[in-house]
Amino acid sequence: MSASRYQLSRRAAAAEARRDPGEFSGTETIVGAADGLNDPTGFTVLNLLGAGRGAPAGEQDAMSTPAVLRALEVLTGLFAMTPLIYYRREGEDKVRVDDAPEAVMLRTRANDVQNAFLFKELLLGDLIMTGRFGGYIHRDRLYRPEKLTRMDPRGIAPAQSWDKANGLEVFYDAQLPDGSRERLTRNDLWFVPGFSRDGLIGIDRLKILQDTFQAAAATSAFAARFWENNAQPSTILTAKGKVEAPEKSRIKSDWQQRFSGPRNAGNVAVLDQEMDAKFLAHDNAKSQYVEVRAFYVVEIARAFGVPPHIVFELSRATFSNIEQQSLELILYSMMIHYERVAAAATHQFAAPGHFFEFLPDALLKGDIKSRYEAYGSAIDKGILNPNEVRRRENMNGREGGDEYRVGSGSMLEQQQTSETVDHRPPEDPAPKRKRSADDEDDQ
């Protein structure tokens, strides 16, 4: 163990000894929810540490809004369906390496339970929602990475150390899936921070945007309560005489029991004691309730970096701009996630002279007419051969399809055709007219 690691471990042990038993250290046991949500209660690490205002929205609160659920599902799905390829550099070229353990782990089989698609969904979901991802690295007998186990991102607390000799070193106080706590090194944990301002932990989207998520969820909750009561507005019961406080409570409770809820809202009320019922009118049109809900759909789309039509906000969509916005989703949102994870995988797992790279070509395909025109141009210019194009279209190769054309194939055919025409004997430009007797007399 290096001196810096030894000093860091001693400082951590001393801090643990001084810690108040009621203080949160970032590694307390976090019980997984039965519904698969990381933080169903909204009681997050940041709230336990006393940061922020109020309890941040939990995943269940945020994902109760359809736009949040849809945006997260689309982003994680696109990310998971994009192959992560392991390459080896050979001069100026690159060669795929598909049989290495690290390649199989990130492209086919993350562990004995989860395939690579599901694991990559978890990876990006953690990065988007919590700003961090952690995976425990299981190694084979040759110390090569062989499997990954996803860890609860909120149970990981980076601890950094720096000195002039070794620079920056980071350890991770983490809760393991079996409930135990341990300080892990970078060789044990693959930690990927999201968009970050310190390079160690990404920003917590649920914390930063809690007002947006809570307001969007509140509009949905209002609609549920409003229609649950059969759209019946609030009621005021008035009496000519004075009503004592205990009697007011009894009357209120009796009214709510008899006339609230979807089954009782239409019942007939019979009042005595010269009481009168007045209903508070609520005009959803004047309060722009529909516009508010549409506004928060766009806000959520903006928060996740997806075009509004991805979350089915189509009020300003056209057939022409939807295709362009779909390409912009890949270029301006997904490419950032691709490069972040590929760089982290290369830094953690790649051998010297190797690297990871996502292959999003299938997601960048345009309509079939534009795509085939581009293929034709690429083949004519020798950029692609026919079999490479066929593989991109998920078709088997054909005989002779691996040959590249020298120059433009269509131009070559035109040149051969023109050469055939040039070897033909010249034709007589115009038939000569026989001289008549009048022509001879004129001469």
C-alpha cells in the first residue's frame, strides 16, 4: 500500500471513530424497493445530509409524471440498443476484438443474471437520475474483468486524496449488495460520474430539478383528485345561527362522508337548521390548467435533453422537423452519453492499444431514399463496398461484393460505353443529291 493510501485509510478510520452514531456517513443500509425504484420515498442522501430545501423528489414522485417516464425510457433504451465495440489499433486502422472478456462483458453478458442490454439501461438510468454509476468488478484468475454487478449509486461516497508525488487518488466508501460496507479502490469499482462540476460526482438531477418535477407531479395529482370527486368543486355550508366548533367538525365530517368521492358526489343533500350550501366555482380554462400541463411536458423534455415529440408533445410538430429533431436527439444528447461511457470503459478496462467505442450508425439512418442514395455515392467513390452496405442493412453478403470500385462504377460503365461508340466507323454525314439537267444547264 502506498503512503497516500495508508494515510487516507487512517484518516477515514479516525473520522469513523469520531462520527456520531446518528450521523449519516453516506454508506448506511439502503433497502431496495419492491417496485424496482431506487428512491421511492424521496428521502435521499442529500436530504439526510441536510443540503437543499425540503425533501427532494424521489424517483417514484418524478416518474409518476408520464413525460419523465417516457423520456427516461427512450434515452436508456436507445443507449442500451447501441453496440459498444472493443477495438485494437493497428497502425492507422482499427480491428474489432469480440472475444476478450471485457468485450463480452459490455456487449453481450454483464453477469450471470443480467444481459448487456439490461445492464446498460441501468447504467444510463443511474447517470441521468442520480449523476453517478457504480459497478463492482469481478475478475477471473488472470485478473481480467469478467463480470459487473450494479451497485446502488446513492450508497457510494468517493473519498479523494492528493499529494505532490502521486497526484489525485480516489477511494469509494460503498455499500455492497449484501448490505456490508467497504472501502473500495478503483480496481474494484467501475465508477462513472455524470455531468459534473468537480470531476468526482455528477449532479443529482432529482435534487437540482426538484421544483420542476414536483410541480409537474402536482398538476397530475390535482387532476386525479378533481376527477376522483366527480369534478365537484369545494363546498361551503352556511347557517344563520352560530355553530360551535365541535358541531362544525361533525357537520364537516358527515358532509364529506356522504358527498365526497366518485360514488357519493352525485347524492342528494337534505339540509336542516336553516343551512345553505354554496359551491366554489373552479374554471380550469381560465386558470389555464391544460396549458400548464403542456408547459411542464416541454420543461421535462428540456431537462432530459429530448425533443418534445419524443414525449408526445406534438402541438408544434410537423413531418419535416420531426425527422431532423430525431437526428438532433442522437447528435446532441445521445452522443454525449456514448462518449462519456466509452471513455470511462476505455480508462477502466481497455488494454494498451485498445479502446471502446459505441456504434450508433443504425440510429443515424435517414429515410430509405436518402439512405440508398448515400450508399450509392459511397460505393461509386470507393468508400464502401456492396457487402459492407448489405451488412449495414442486416443482409448477408454476396459473391464479389467485397471488391471496391476504382473510381465511380457508373462513370466506368459510361466510359466503356463511350469507348465502344468511338470504335464504330464514322457515318456519312449527309447523302449527296444527284445533279439534275437544270443544274448542268445553269453551269
